Amino acid sequence: MSDGFGEHDATWPLGPSRFVRGLGTRIVSSVALVAGGFVFTILYLAFLAQRFAWYQNLAVVAAVAIVVPAGLAVTWVLWAMGFARRAGLP
């Protein structure tokens, strides 16, 4: 019986080493991106927000809310495309 991670298992043709290539870097960058966006937003609202009008503060927070998911999407889409190419998927 196979656990799904064998080199010769038909359900896992690439083996685990080909699957996880670049995965750790992307997990670390995802955590750093989310944490950085959160820290930036908190520090901005704590120290710089009083200098601007409410709609300018809203624009900064909205920009962070757009940039962080966009960065995550680019990071994971590139990994998925590389994985699909290595797996021979269409």
C-alpha cells in the first residue's frame, strides 16, 4: 500500500521532491507579505494618519488591501504554473 508519496506511485508521478521545489520560499514570502502589510497598516494608522484626511487614509489602506493579495496571487500563480509545467499538465 502506498502513502501517495512514492516515486513509482501513479497518483504522484513527480515524487515529493519535485512538488515542494520552491514551496518553502513561497510560504515564507507569503507570511512576510501578509505580516508586512499588516504592520505597515497599523504603523501608518498609528503615526501618519492624523496628517491626512479620512479619504486619503482610506486610499492608503485600500492600496495595501489591493497590493498584498496581488502579490500573493503572483507568487502562487507562478509556482502553480511551474509545477504544472514540470508535471506535464496542460
